Amino acid sequence: QLQLVESGGGLVQPGGSLRLSCAASGFTLRSYVTGWFRQAPGKERERVSCISSSGISTNYADSVKGRFTISRDNAKNTVYLQMNSLKPEDTAVYYCAAKLSRLGGSLFFSPDEYDYWGQGTQVTVSS
């Protein structure tokens, strides 16, 4: 079964940190652009961050710049999202997604263009 599995979510106090992991199985993640999205009840799905297949290029939403860091370890077939200085407004279900890429291709895709999605992991930031 080809899939992405997120882990690392949970309950954390404001100012705390979490590291989310996205592990791929059944395919080689190194050929894919990978993105992290989040969605809170009543809100649109938001692209949080994305990373090129090589890991050289990254992009962050303005709301998380300076606090979140995306990275990947292609040897482990895994992508990470380090989340620091968490705020209550970061509370959401976080999803990992992967899109087959080409050399020199775009880093940005709409959600419907992604090939694989994880099941999501809940992140709750609360006192």
C-alpha cells in the first residue's frame, strides 16, 4: 500500500515545540515535492510549508516563518516539520502530501494536484 503516515502531533502549551514526521511507504519520496498543510474547523486548508525533492528549496507561510522548519531525510524516506514557539492559532489537523516532481519544476501545487496524502495528525496548542 502506497501511503504517507504522519506522527508527532499532540497537546502542547503555548511557546512549546513539536516535531511532526511524515514517513512514506511503497514509493520513493526523494522524487517528490512534499508539503505540509493544516486545517482547523471552519477554516480553509492552508499550506504551511513545502520542500523540494532535493531538500534545497523550501517555502513557508508568513504565519509560521521563523518558527517552523521543514526538512527531509531521503535515506529514511521521511519529511519533518519542526514547530517551535507554538501559538494557539497553530491548532489544526496537519497533513503531509507528496507530488511527483521534475527537475526545475514548480515547488507550488494546489491540494488537488498532490499524488499522496497522509491521514493527518492533530496539533493542539492550549494552556
